[in-house]
Amino acid sequence: MSSKSPGEALTYEDTKKMTYTWQVARESMRVFPPIFGSFRKAIEDIEYDGYRIPKGWKVLWTAYGTHYNQEYFEDPLRFKPSRFEEPIQPYAYVPFGGGPRLCAGYQRLSSTSSYLYTMCD
């Protein structure tokens, strides 16, 4: 960052200003999610795409199912960090899962990004 002296450490406040760095990190995880997916238990009978899923059955969800879906991400095979300039539809971007079981690693990402920036600058 141009406002820092050589060797001066970044603060958490500095990392919040690094929007493009964060967009690159998010796009990297969209293309290569840190988890493949997970199982969830159906809490009621549902019908999805012509299939009946009974209550209690386990269903596998994958990050790739939405991360590479053109319905949610235009030109999904293209690496395009700017796609994160606008809000993403809820649960379309799930590199760490979502909801109450969101992986705690998600919160550590910004500090890791700032550390990498400091090391590579």
C-alpha cells in the first residue's frame, strides 16, 4: 500500500481497504474451492428437478454446483475478480459452506491475504 513505509506492517483496517486483493482471493476460491462439498440431511420431503427426496435422506451439495453455474456466475470458466464488485446471490458462493455451519476459516482469510501481500510486496 502506498500509504505505508517500507517494512511497516499492515493493520486490519488496511486490509479492509484492499478491495481488489479481496476480490482476487474470492475469485480464486470460487474457481478452486477449499472444500468439495458436504452432506446435509433433508428436514422434510422435497421435490427437486423432478426427483423426490424423502425427509431424513442425506444430500450431497458441492461448491462446484454453483461456482461453475452460468445462472449465478457469467462466464464461469473465466478468472474474473471484478465479478465480486457487486453482491453475489446468497448461497451461490460457498467456498466455506454457509449458514450456521460456515467454516471459521472464512474469517481468517482477510488476515491471510494481508500477510501474503506483506510477504510478496
